Amino acid sequence: MLTESEAAVARAVLTHGPLSRTALAARLHLSPPSLTRLTRPLVDAGILIELDDEVDGSVGRPSRPLDISPTAGTFVGIKLTGDHLYLVATDIRAEVRERSDRPLSGSTPGAVIGDIAAAVDALGLSDVRGIGVSLGGAVRDGVAVDAPFLGWRDVALADALAARLDVPVALENDVVALAEAERWFGVGRNLPGFAIVTVGAGVGFGLVIDGRTVRTPDAGVGTVGHLPLVADGPACPEGHRGCAAALLTTTAISARVSDTLGRHVGYDEALSLARTGDPAARTVMEAAGDALGTLCALAANLSLQSDIVLAGEGVEAFDLVRYRVEASLARGRERSASAVSIHPDRSGFSAWARGAAAVAIQAAMGRISLSD
């Protein structure tokens, strides 16, 4: 296995590279001799490669930037919902090369494992180095301790899937995985910390502090969903009035528009109606925008982070009511506090699947050995 210092060098090149040795040494606060000592075995082992010479502004001969080897392989990320799987195949920097999705044939672990195996096989991928799976709920050490959308308790999915596919598998909560993807490969690469708010079938919250994703037993299990946002708001299915789940989820928005119009209206139609100025749909979306702004203000105030990544399939409504979100956020923020920047990720379910791929990449980096 790599030493902690060698792993830090490899991670820096992966997430910020290609990098000249001068830039790499500055980023890691290393002297040139120390950097040479750490990078030489990584280059000799083929983990890092040297690119063509370039002038980097330093005194002396031109620099040969370092990059991760192009032979690092393919990674697969899979996001599971209660009835669907979304899959992406990526390179080692989580850049999506292929994607697919399919309905689940059933919600039992055996059915889901079979569906995942079929989806991976259908792409005909070669040189897969790792698979990541993310789902909503509590995850511990490769076990889905509680996955309510699938009705699972204590399912050792990672080991079972790895045995089926003969590839290392990493299992993670979907919000935590998404935070890791943003931290390593997204907007968070250049931020010391940020909060992540996800809106879709549920409402999620993640946190990165000082370059590390917060992982506690409650991380990603949806506790923020029942945070009260509006005192006299509608009730969620569990009876909490005016909570985030009652105002922001796609199902809640669909239900409120349906009730007003007296017919079933799906989320996509509700969004379309709001865009074209339908009064009922517009009112519901604006209320959701106000609630989202309140939630973002609470996230910033309590986490002491002024950058918020907004993700999930519900983000599609953000641009429609952005002015409401920003106004509500400002009302809930102290005037002397830092301005909050919202970074929307509009890639929908692909973002979730890419987060799972990022977790697989992180696990693979932890398995690297100079003897490989």
C-alpha cells in the first residue's frame, strides 16, 4: 500500500492534475527534494506519468507535468432508487463515458443484484477496476443497514455484488457519495468546505469541512427532511407540518398541484405548467422556492459554510424560482454574514450515479500498491 504521503501526492494529481512539480510541491507544501522522493516510485510503478515538457515560469529547465496514468481503468457508478437503477461508466476522474438506466425487476436483494449485473454486462465494459453503488438510507461498511425506498434492513450488498461480478464494490449513502464526488471532482475541489442540499424523492443534506466529508451514523439518512420550514404549511406523510419533505420533494409538489387542479399531475407536468404560468402550479413552485431558500439559509447558518451545492432531480425547478430562493435565503441570513453562493448541479440522476463512481475511485486509490 502507498504511504500516507505517497497517497496524498497521487490524490493531488488525480483531483487537480496534470500538475507541474512546482505546482504540486506548492499545493502539498513540500520541498523539491521531498517531492522527488515521493513521486519517483509512483512514476516507476506506472501510477503517475510524465507529460511533454512545458515552461511553468520557474527558473531552470522546463517542467514535465505529472498526470495519472491513462491505464487506470474504468469505473462504474450505480444509483438505486426504489424502482430504478441509474448507471454511469467513468474514467478515473469520474468523467462520464457511458450511461444507462433501467427499471428494477423487483426490490429484493437478489433481484437488484441480478439487475445490476445485467446492466453492467449490457455495456460490455472492459478493465473495470471498481463499482460504486449509492442508495438512500443508512450504510455501514458495505451493508445497507436501513434502505427505506427498497424496504431493506441489514443487507450486505457490497460483498454479494462483488462475489457476483468479481470486481471490488463500494456501497455508500447517496448524499455522502454525491458530496465525495463534488469534493474530489466537482466545485468542491477548490473549496475548503461546503454544504450539499439534495431535493428529489426526499430531501438530503451533506457537509464537507476542511476538505473532509462529515461521516457520522446520521450522515445522509434524511434527518433534514423533517426540519420545520413553514409554521402553517402542509403535512408530510408522517404528519410533520410545514417540514422540508412536505414542501420540497417531487412527490409533495406533485400532490399539491394535483389537489388544486382536481386531477393527478406528475412532477414533470407540474413543472411544465408552472413554466407556462398556470396559477396553481406557479403558486406551489413559488412556495417551494421560499422553503428552499429558508433551508439553504439554515444550512449555511448552522454549518458555517457559505457555499452550497444544490443537487437532485428537483433542482430543475431551481431556475424557475431562483429569485424566490435567493430572497428567502437573504431574509434568513445575518446581514454581516458572508454571501452564500449556490452551485446547482443539473445533471439529475447522472449526478447520483457519478457520486457512486467517485466512491469506487476513492476505494481503488486506497488499494494502490507500488508492487502492482
